[in-house]
Amino acid sequence: MTPPYETILIEDIGRVGLIRFNRPKAFNALNSTMIAEIMDALEAYDRHPDIGAIVLTGNERAFAAGADIKEMASESAVSILQRDHISTFDRIMHIRKPVIAAVSGWCLGGGNELAMSCDMIVASESALFGQPEINLGVIPGAGGTQRLTRAIGKALAMEMVLNDRRLTAEEALRFGLINHVVPVERYLEEALALAQSIAERAPLALRFGKEAVNHAFESFLSDGLADERRAFYFCFASEDQKEGMQAFMEKRNPAWKGR
Ligand code: DAK
């Protein structure tokens, strides 16, 4: 798969790779082409030596209004299992560089699941987060019941999954689903600034830090602690650790090499 893509736009901004969803008429509903293209672009940026962080965004009115219902409506249990295109989302878990979702407007169903698969979320004041699958006679299928519950707790997750309770950006911030809420005109700029700031940092330490935080969701505390400690020790095998500590003592900015 090579750019230009059909359903997304990509742009390199400094050390940040920006991926914009581009199905505005369908509120960026995620069809199979779009999901495949998003993952392809993410993986290409993950391999790109000059990119340090990635931002996923939609537009002011919609991050994404969910999986494409029109594409999904005629599926049978067997055909949807065989195509299994939504499980393509799982590939985000293997992206090593930090991924930030810049969310405005509708962030529903598979859209919210995609945002929650990212490492951080910056939202505009108009963002609305929800898992409305219950209205369609189904449940979230791409991590919604799991990531949402881990992020905001059982009580509220139940209300969102069972009764289509939607969260405003302010609520999402208060309940720990997202990182920042900013005015609509600035949400992308703020997400890019956060990504740029992260992208300037020591690449190996970023990779280990991301892996270690994610491990917290998948392990017992003792396993997570042991894994974190190993990664911490391993940082001392890098030139960046020498440089970072030397620069601190010399009261100058470090020059990262990513090795
Ligand atoms: N799919 C397809 N088209 C959509 C869409 C969607 N999710 N959301 C909006 N659109 C389209 C509308 O059909 C309409 O198209 P036209 O009729 O103009 O052709 C256009 O976008 C504008 O939408 P509305 O006319 O409805 O605009 P409103 O402002 O009145 O309402 C809305 C905006 C976002 C509240 C509304 O469109 C809405 O409720 N949309 C559906 C939201 C939703 O239910 N999302 C969850 C989808 S289910 C799986 C894992 C996960 C999933 C599936 C499978 N596996 C592991 C296999 C995920 C499932 C979902 O996400």
C-alpha cells in the first residue's frame, strides 16, 4: 500500500507524522479501506527514521463516528469473523512510537476504541465520547469494554456501554479518559505541540517507557515492576543515557542519537 491514500491524508510536520481521516461526509466512519490505510500509515511512520511521534486526527466535527454501519449491516457472524477487519486495530498496540489522538466532535463506537488505542488523547471542547453500539443491537468489539473500563472504572463504563451515556470532553478529562481539553480552534495545534515535544526526547527511552506503561495493563504488578526494572537497566546500554546524564551535569541540552 503506498500513498496517496483514498481515505486519509498524511503530512510530516517536523518530527511528527500527522494522519488525518478524510471521509468527512460520513463523519469519518471507519470502513475497511480506511482502517487498513490508517494502520499502513502508522506502521510506515513507525519505521520512518526522522519521525518521533504520530498524531491521528479527524476534523472539527468528527474524529470518527464509529465503524461504517453501512458496510457492516449485511454481515453475518461468519462473514464478519472471516473479514475481521476491526481486529486490525490491534496492530496499533505494536506501534513503538508514541501515538496521540487529536479529537474533536463525534468520537463514537469504533472511533472511541481507536482513540483509546492511542497513547494519549487531546480533545477539543466540543468532543463527545461514546460507545453507542447498544443502539444497533451489538456491543463494542474493538476493545471498548476493556480499555474504557480500565480508564474510567466499571460504574461509568457500564452506563456508557449499556445505556449510551456520552461523555463531554470535560467529563472525559475528569474521569481520566483523556489528557487535555482545549478550545476547538487549538486542539490540533496542541496535540501537534505535545507530539513534537515528545518526539524531541530520547527515542530508546520513549520506546521502553511506552512499553512499560502499557505492560501495567497486561500483567500482575510484580511482573510489570520486573519488566520495568529490566528496561531501566537496559537504558544504561545506550549512548543516549550517557549523553543525557552528561548533559545534565554540564548544564546543557542533550543531543539524542537514538542508540
Ligand atoms: N457509519 C456509516 N455512516 C455513518 C456513520 C457510521 N458509523 N455515522 C454517520 N454516518 C453517516 C450518516 O449515515 C450520514 O450519511 P448520509 O445519510 O448523509 O449518506 C452522514 O454520516 C451524516 O450523519 P447524520 O445525518 O446521522 O448526522 P447527524 O448530525 O444527525 O448525527 C451522529 C451524527 C454521529 C450522531 C449519527 O450519524 C450517528 O449516530 N452515527 C452512528 C454512530 C454509531 O452508532 N457509531 C457506532 C457504530 S458501531 C468489530 C469491532 C468494532 C466495531 C465493529 C466490529 N469487530 C471486531 C468485528 C465497531 C462498531 C461500531 O463502531
